[in-house]
Amino acid sequence: VDVHISRLRRLIEKDAQKPEYILTVRNVGYKFDEEES
């Protein structure tokens, strides 16, 4: 799962080291935080 999340971040994030959309929620998993337009 970590590998796939990392690949997705590289594709959609401006800076994969500072994710804005795919966030890690400790002890829960991942959260997709979409930007409101």
C-alpha cells in the first residue's frame, strides 16, 4: 500500500514530500483531501 500511495503522490502532488491531497492519518490510514473550487 505504501508503494502505491507514494506513486500516486508523485503523480498528483506538486511536492510529494509535502502532500496536500493524499494525507497520512496516523493509526487510521490515508485521507484524500480534495480542494474545494
